[in-house]
Amino acid sequence: MLVVMKAHATEEQVRAVCERIESLGFKAHPIPGSIRTAIGITGNTGAVDIGSLEAMSGVVECIPVSKPYKLVSRDVKQENSIVRIPTPLGEVTFGGPAIGVVAGPCAIETSEQTFAVAEAVKKAGARLFRGGAYKPRTSPYSFQGLGEPGLKILAAVRDKFGLGIVTEAIDHESLDLVEKYADVIQIGARNMQNFSLLKRAGRSKKPVLLKRGMSATLDEFLMAAEYILAEGNYNVILCERGVRTFSDHTRNTLDLSMIPAVQLRSHLPIVVDPSHGTGRRNKVLPLSRAAVAAGADGLLVEVHNDPDRALSDGMQSIVPAEFAQLMVEVNQIAGVLNRSLN
Ligand code: PEP
Ligand code: MN
């Protein structure tokens, strides 16, 4: 259910409606828009008695939301949400006219490797740095990440280079630490339906980058995001990272049609990860260009200074010179769409 307020409804009127909703045992989510505020109602298992709400001052109408997702839906908020990430180098935004780029290695391996990549991606123009301190690996014998010492290396990268930090949390324990050290909490493809982790991320004050599960449908992807918003965290960036198909020339099939499909239904920004999306270094540049051309709000790219010796995902990691080229070409394509890189 959605309560649509009048364009000039006062703050007190919005507050009174929220209080009435809460007194009925539901949760109220006031979502200010450029023209008017809408209030989403969650926590209801059946129909909400709208009679008393519709009569309240400042209310235009109550609309039942038929889609399974509510807060992520454009029904609740027509204009795009802009997720703002403050960094020492300035704010990076996702969802506005500017395109955000996150770059860095798959995993934090050593401070030397991390600093080398950070210096290079910063020079090429990136302002957000990625790298996993916790790695969800298919094999328990593969490198699992450095854990908290890896997060400390990332914090040192922020101090030295001014880059904002995006890193993955794989469970509640790592999320407690990631939210202390990072600027954005990444929830990986393998955890897209880890509902208790999604709820925990929803209670965080840090923005969340949510990756599409490798076999998730559009509705499942949006419902996963809904879990985060329903807990009160509206700063969610969706990430298309490819799904599993029968194609075997790539690791995954990057589903760029997800971009307009999400944009039709949701106000949340969507970025593309062409590295996991293809699994092959030589496909990262063309698919980055295509993602921006298709309307992506940002890119997440794996870059390594010595990919042949990387402890994870070396095959899909590009080298700094290739990343610099990518930034130039993507910026040119963004320009055609009257956008530019953040
Ligand atoms: C990653 O970003 O390094 C990662 C593990 O991605 P995904 O969850 O998309 O596999
Ligand atoms: Mn990776």
C-alpha cells in the first residue's frame, strides 16, 4: 500500500500519517519526491484498512501496490534515486547524470599489490576502490581473503589516496567489520538471497552494492533489494554481474537487458560488472562500453597489476593501462548520452 500526499502537504501532516500507520502495527516509509512525498507501508500481510488514512489531511489517495516489491518500485518514487558516496576526493554519485566507476583487484592480497593498483586506478580517474578482504570461494581450499588485516589495508588506501572503499561482507561477522572500514558494503551474487544478511545490511547506515545472483530473475533481484530498503536503508545500488547460461565462451553471460528492465520498474541505480560478467580480460573493455551505452549508472571493474599471479580472478582482471583506456572510451560514450564520469 502506498499513501500519496498532496504536493504541499506539511511535514506535520506526513508525520501524522506515519504515526497512524505505525499505530496500526505497520512500518511507514516516507519517501520524499521532487513533487510530493509518498509513504510506503510494509509489514502488512493482508489488506490495510485505508479508510482512516485516506481521510487524513494532506492525503491525496491510497494506492494498493500489486507488485511484490514496494519500496524499490517506481510506484513509490517516480524519479531516480541518487546514491551519494562521500570520499576524501569528493562525492561519487550513482543514479544521477554522472557515471560512477569502482575499480580494483578481486582480492586484497598484500599492501604492495593493493597500493600499486590503487595508485594506478586513481591516476586513470577512478574515485572508488574495490577489493575483497572476505572472498566467497567455490572451493574451501582457495584463497579466502585476508579478513580484517585486508580491511586495514583498504583503510590505508583511503588515507593515502583518498579513494572511497567498496568491499564485500559475506556474513554478519564480516559485515560488522566491513561497515566500520568501508564506504560501501558489497553483497555478492552468492549471498543475494541470504535474507538475514540482507536484513542486517538494511540496518546499516552505509550504502549497499547488491549483486544479482547468478540465476536470479528480475523479480528475485528486486525482492532482494526490497529486504534492504524494508529495514530502512534506502541507499542501494544494484549490480548486474552476469548469469549462468549454456554459453561456454565466457564465465557468465552479461545480461545488459537488465539495465532498462530495472529502470522501468525501479528508481534504484544499476551498475554493471563486466569482469565477473564475462570472466575474460579481453571482453571487459567492449562490455564496459556497451554497459554505458545501454544506460548503466556505473561500472565495477577488476584491475590487477600482475593478473597472471593474482590469487583470484586473474583471467578477468585487466591491467592498469587497459583500465586507463577503458576510462577514456567509456567517458566518450557517456558524452554521447549527455553524461560523464564522476
Ligand atoms: C567480486 O566482486 O569479487 C565477487 C565475488 O563477485 P560476485 O559476487 O559477482 O561473484
Ligand atoms: Mn572477483
